[in-house]
Amino acid sequence: MYKLKIRTLAQQDVQEIINYYDIINQNITNRFLEKLYLDIEIIKSNPFLFSKKHKEIRNCYLRKFPFNIYYQINDKNIDILAVLHTSRNPNIWQKR
């Protein structure tokens, strides 16, 4: 089993998304979090399921929401680097 680590900047990404959706509707926030947690569990149980996008960085498109989860696998560890809107520059996570 892989150990999951969500980097601080990725946690900040998620908090910004939550703050945005909370303004619109709490139900959207709840649905977003459900999808996020589900996809993180999928990544954790089968991290090689998603393709590499840049060197060793993989991404998982969050179903029903326009966000990508960027992560890398190091031995038995999975590091989530970013959770970014698909319209944002994907190179943002490279600076992290």
C-alpha cells in the first residue's frame, strides 16, 4: 500500500477551491470534496493508473469538476503536488 502525502501548496489549492464554491453553494462544495476524496483514494490504490504528463508527474482529471490532481510516485509514497483548474497554466506545479 502506498503512503499519501498532500503538500502544503496542494492543500492551499484545495482550500481556495472550497472557499470559491462555498460562496456559490455549499452543496457544490460537498460534491467537489466527495469527488476529490474518491479520486485521491483511486490514486492511492492504483497510482500507475494515470499517465505521466511531464517526466514523473502524473495527473488525474477530477470527474465532474474542471480540476486536475498532479502527483508523483516515489518508492511507496505518493506526493500530491497541486490541484489546479484546467484553465490555469499547468506549469504552475513545476515551480513547487
